[in-house]
Amino acid sequence: MHTHRKITKAVKIALMSSIASVAISGQALAQEIESDKSFERIAVTGSSIVRTDIEGALPVTTLTQADIVRTGVTSVPDLIQQLPSMQGFTAPSQSVGGGGGGVATASLRGIGSEYTLVLLNGRRLAASGSGSSIDVNTIPLAAIERVEILTDGASALYGADAIAGVINFILKKDVQETTIQVRYDKPQDTGGENFSFNITTGFGDLSKDGFNISLSASREDQTQLRSFDRDFSKTGFIPFNHNGNDLMFVAASANAIPGNARVRFWHPDGVDSNGDGTPDRLTATFNPYRFANGQCGPNSAPSNSSTATSQVETCVFDFTSTLEILPEFVRDNIILNGTVELGDSAEAYGTINYSNFDTITRIAPYPTGNFLIPTDSALVQNEVLPNLPSNVLGFTPQQIIDNIADVAAAWRVLPGGNRTNEFSTNSLWTNFGVRGEFGDISYDLSFTHAGNERSDNILTGYPITSEFVPLVSSGAVNVFASPDELSDEERAAVQATMYSGPRQKTDTGLTMFEGSFSTPVFELPGGEVYLGGGFDYREMTFEQTASEAYQQATILFTRPLPEFDLERTSYGAFIEMVAPITHNLELTGSLRYDDISDIDAADTLWSDLDGDGINDPTRSAETRGVEMDDTTYKLSLAYRPVDEWLIRASMGTGFKAPTMLQVARPRTPFGVTGNVYDCPFSGSDPLAQFCLDPQSQYSVVSQGNQTLQPEESEQYSLGVVYGGNDFEFSVDYFNIKLTNQVLPATEGQIFGNPQQFRDLFTTTVNPGTGEQVLTMISASANVGEANIEGIDYSVSFSNEFGTAELTTNIAGTYMIENNYLRTGTGTGDVAAIFDTSLGQKGPDNNVVFRNRIRIVNTLVHGNFAHSVNINYQSGWTDENFPGGDSSIRLASDLSQVYDGGVQLDIPSYTTVDYLTTYNLDELVKNLDVTFGINNVFDKAPPRALGNSGGHQEGFDPRYYDVFGRMFYLNATYTF
């Protein structure tokens, strides 16, 4: 990578002060300025000031097109994952059962995507949800000129949600050529192929013709990567050795095939513990196939437990074997960009960006939970009762049969196929404005309108209750048989009951009007003092609608999905000043005021009001939450004792409003708990009667909290930069303290402290049995504080070897601290407890890596450019499995739970990528061909047993390369 030697020495120092694009390329580039022209006035991400030099105290990483090419990536989500400062984003793997739904986000510092502001040409985009997280799938990499990453808080300039920093994707401008790019990626192993194509063209020379119009279109097609395509992911029964013991990690489900039976019976001796005149009801949960054949069915393992009133001798199913690692997708983007000069000192501009992202996700076949079967049915008489365990709680099979209350089955609907959803996101972003100069005043006025429409459509795998339950209850399909014992007719009958059609749709909208100005105001010994300022007004909307099938809850055991509309507005104004006190010292200060409205909410809830079996709508409209405002500031300095050195520092405050969903979401079905739990309440507690069998998943509902207050932050940074002819380095320390942080209690905290979180338990009706069952409520609260501390560093140097030049660029982030106050502690008499995900799997099931480093080595000679990229991230400590956890079994006998505790140390992980580019100018002018190998040494993800954010087990696809060795070929032609 080459330094622009025509830029003056002062500008070069400023570029080095930007923490140079070392995150990927190690070289800073803010703006090309030709030496035979006077400096033009430009702006840099993180400042509203437009001026003739770009020296400042901002830690801005800039990635050029050349830098991006050398990463070997094809999309913005892949690019984001390469940056060492990025942690805590939503990864594509989380669409496999983890709630990702095809969304990919960006997150600086491991705080979360809601704290990182993502911009396109310096403007906001419509959020993927009701807050500020942006789906970066909607940004086309092929149309990007450069990317600027501000790794410092910027709330005092951009407003709420820029606490961690800003990522600004800047589109190509003044395009006058046509460029076609084609690429094909093929893993060495099966699955995961990728094909991409893009074309960019334009006409009109802005400097000569007074206008330019450019068009960019791209498509990327990714095929599915299935679990059984890789050895590390093909099963949830994972053997390992711990402290000399041969063990088996069992990631499996009690919704099994062959199915498990639950037989409830009245106490044969008439014992009445409650004194209500009714004998105690006891439970036998077992697997008929296991007792008929002496073992569990294929891809299954035994599971045993018992309480005073329940005995469990079931089989659990290896659902991992049916999964995928990454879903297939198709990404299409079209961008139309235009600029027209309006006289000598102004120009009008406009951009239209349309994107469509379709991904098909497949998770394990449908788990039925318990559905009732008539006790006199042939299925019960032939399969269940003859295979009762010989001794249940001290009673014989005949005693159970004589006192039977009801029978239910829990089955995995393997014949119905995987639950298959298509998530389709259509995004439209439009921005129009005028900018220019009026005397010494630079100004920019613009209007932005953006929207995301995201549809969740079901392709197959979801049973229709009215058709499925009669089928399996009648015994026409033997749910207690092995999958290979089912006939073609039985399979076809099950498949005929699967639903295909829409589930729900969400629409997010953003309408924004904003303006900014800057001007030199007076002279100081160091130069001109610049004053800048601006305002913005935003309207944000979020709408969720449900299909008729989900309004009426026609899918097995689902509850009606509510429909709701949310809307809020905000306005803000800021002022900024840059003062060069001396030629060596520059101070910058900014102040901003934000006002965010309460939320206008309109709900439609569905329930059977008149008892006719059809859910009727109940509509309501109200204002939720409170209006909130805040004033934030930022002060920074840049001191240059000599030309080669820069010392910089900043301090400031930040502000973030809770999202509309966090405040105003109506109570909404939200799936089930990620782990299984014993009943959290004792037998004398009134809620104990609503518990499920031991080691069960519990239903979850999500709802808003109208009392939420805004989060606030205090942060500061200190850095030093050196820049010589062939050697550059920078080190920046950052410290962020969040207060009033908004977080939900984790399910582990709720079930681990049920009395403390008693208000987060409720009951809902199990549609399969009609019974009230215990249900967890997920709701956010202002829990306290979080502390984030670390160091960004970069080193860049070059060497010349005759006709060849070798550049080496090293970038890394070292996290010192990342902790957060545990929900429910630090108030009243409860002592403060801080949890952390730094170097370990935290209670939030995330990992923040202590070290992330990327090293890029590029050798250029003649028409060749070779790059070797090294990616490193440190090891961490996995989730703790205490002794007796049902997930850890003896390898010699899977029915036996291991009594010792298990907590694995996950090793560090390093991959090496290689690519070489050859310019074929001598044969075909402006044709470049690149051959690359990602993960040269075929490094598989390390073994990890904890929750991975999705349904995948035994490894964590969020943090590691899951493709293995990948070959790719890319051709770029410009004419």
C-alpha cells in the first residue's frame, strides 16, 4: 500500500493522527489533494468543520478501496468482522435459531450494536429494529469509495447512540468509467460456495460538465453450509476428555423421535397432600421405544431424573444433526448517485440506494411439546401402556393404568422437514441535498427518507394444529416409532399438515431533515479558528403485522402474535469549535442538545372474545414512556511537539435513549428458554403447580418497560502517534463508563434467583393441553453501569528490495476491562455484583476477546501484489457446567450424568489468508485477476460447549471461520 507522497508533510502527520487504516491496511487516507492545486475544504467523520487542512485529534481509521480488496472479503458484514475494534455484532450464524433473522450489525468495543452509529455518506439509515442498530447487509461494498471508522464517542456531534463510535461508509463520487467485477469462492470441503458480480458505471465530468451520474449494481449468491458438511458440527453428541475422564457433551432435546410419553396418574393409595379431597397427581415420563427395544432410537441418548412426584426415563434427540451452520442468501443492491453544480460555489446531490436481502434459514424439525392423546386410543393402548417402566415411584404398571389421568406425547416432527423460513429485507434509502459555500461559510442541507420492510415467510416445517393433532392423536402416524419405521404414507400425511405462508412483517422508517455549517471566525497564533454547528429533526416509526395464521394461532402450540405501531420524534442541535492555540496545539470543543419524544403506540391484540374459536381483534392506542432530553459535550486536543509526533486526548459525555421496543412493546410470545431448567419454585409455592417436568424449556414472553430512562456515558481517551518516512505507529487508550444502562435480566439470573425476580414470572395457557404453565417474562430495566476500557494500537512500516516493496501493517485492540452491573444488584440491601464477558463466556452468552490482532503483509513488484494476512484472537473460558448438569454425561454410559463440574479453556485462534493480484495491462488493459486462499491452514473452530447465540452446538460460529480452507478467483475490468 502506498503513501500519497504529494500530500504535504502537515497533512501526512494528520493522516497518521487518524490511527491510520491499520485495522486492515495500516495506512491513513482522508482525501487526495493534488500538489498543483490549492487545498480544497473537506470534512472528516467525527467533525462538522469543513476546512483546508485535516489535522485534528480524531482517531479515525480510513479504509480505501485498495485496503478492502486486500482483506479478501465480498460484503460489508465480512469486512466488519475483520476489524480488531469490532466485537459484539450480530453474525450471520445467529440467523440459525438465534433470532438474527438475516440481520448483520456492527459493534465497537463489545458494547453492542445499539451503541455504534452507522452512516452512509454521513447520513443515518433506517434501523433494522426500533432502535439504532443498522443491518449492514443493506450497504453495497462494491459502491463504497472508502470507510471511515471513528473509534471514539461522538454523541456531542451526532446525537444519541454514538457512544462507542461511528462507522461512515462513503460512496464513490464522480465515476466516469465502467468497472465490472466477478468473483467465485469455493471451500475445499462441501458446501458454502459463493458467487458475486457487480458493475459500476458513470458519466459526466463534474469539473468539466458540471454534473456526474453514477450507477452501481451488485449481486451476491451464497449457498447453504450444513452441519454435517463439517466434522466439528455434525452432531450434538460430542466426546471430550476432562481431568482424565472420558465424557460426552449432550446437546439434545426431550422433543424426540421416537417420541416420549407422559402419563399422569392419581396416587394409587389415595394420598391427598393438599387436603383438597383429590389424590395427588403423579407423573411418569418415559420413552416407549426405549423400554420396548432396550435402547433409544437413532441419534438419541437416554435421560433420567426424578422428584418426589415425577419420574423421567426418556430419550433426548440430537437436533444438531439436522441443522445448518450458515444459511443460504442472495443479496442485491442498486445505487444511483448524482451531483450537479449550481454555479461556482454550490452543488445539489442525491442518492437512491435499494437493496434486497433474502436468506433461507433451516433449524431443527418442529418440537411438539406435550400434546394430549386420548387414553382409549389405539396408540396409547398399543404403544404407551404396554411399555410402561416396571417401577415408577414405587408403583407397578397396572397400578398406574388403573389410576390414569391423561397421556401426552412429545415428538420431533422429523417427517415434516426442517423448520424453514425465508427472511426477506427490502431497503430503500434516499438522500437529497445541497451544499456549498457562501463567502467563508460552508453549508450542507439535506433530506433523508429511509425504510426497511422485513418479511418472515414460512416455507415448510410448521404443523397446522387443526390438521396435525388429529392425525397424530388418532395413531395414523406412530409418533413412538423410529424414523426409519415410518411408512411413506405416514410421512406424506405429516408433510400434508405443514403450513406454508407468511408469518409476520416489520416495517421501520426514518424521515430526517438536517443542516450544518462551518466557517473560519478569527485568527489565533496557530491559525484560523473554525466554528461549526447544525441541527437535525427525525421521525422514526416501527410497525409489526402478523399474518392471519399467526393472528389466529393456527400453528401448533403458538399463541396469537400482536400487531403494533410505534412512533417517536427527536430533534437536536450542536455547535463545535476548533481552535489552533499555537502551531503545535489545537483544541476542539462541541456541545449538543437532544430532545426525544415519548412514544405513540397503537396495538392490536388477538383473542377469542366470544368463544367461537376465532380470535377477535382488540385495538388500543396510547402514549408510552416519557419524553427525555440531554446535553452532551466533548473536548479534545492535539499537540505536536515536533512534526513526527502527535499527542491527542479527548473527554466527553454520551446519551442513548432506550429503543421503542424496549419501552413500548406489548406482551409478545418470544419462544422458549435457551436452556432447560428444574422447577424454580418449591412444592409449597403457588407457582410450583404450573411447572413442567424436570429439566424443561419454559415459554418466554417479551414486553416493554415504560419506566425506562436514558443511558448516559462518560468517556475519555489518550493517544500518541509517531510518523516517519517508513515507520508509523499509534497507541490510544480509551475508557467508557455507562450509567443507567438498559439490560434485561438473563434467563439464568431469573431461574437462579426466582424470588428476587418473581415479577418476571407469569403463566400462560399451553395450547396443546389447555393447562396454565409457568412462563418467563423478558423485559429490560435500567440496571446500573458498565465499564469498558482498552487500548487500540497500530504499527506500519515498509522496506524496499530493489524493484519490490514490502509493507507490514499491524493493528490490534487490547481490552483491559468490560463489565456490567448484574440486574437486581446494587440497589437497596443487595450488594453490587459486576458480571463480565471479557475473556470468558459471560452471563449474556457473549465473549469479549482480550486481544484481537490483524497483520497485513503486502509485497508489490512489477504487475504483482501479494498479501499475507494473519488474524489472531485470544483464548477464553467457556461456560461453567456444574456437577450433575444433564448436558455432561459419561461417555461409557450416556444415561449417567457426570458428577464433576466442567469448564473448558478455549485456546487462542489464528488464521492465515493469502492472495495475489496480477495486472494484465500488457495483454488486456485495466484487467486485474486475483487468486486467494482464505484460512490457508484449514483451521477449524475450537471446541466450545456453551450457548453459541444460535442452535449450533459444540463450537461458536459467531467468532470463528466455519468454511475451512477457501479458494477464490476474482476478475476486475475497467473501461
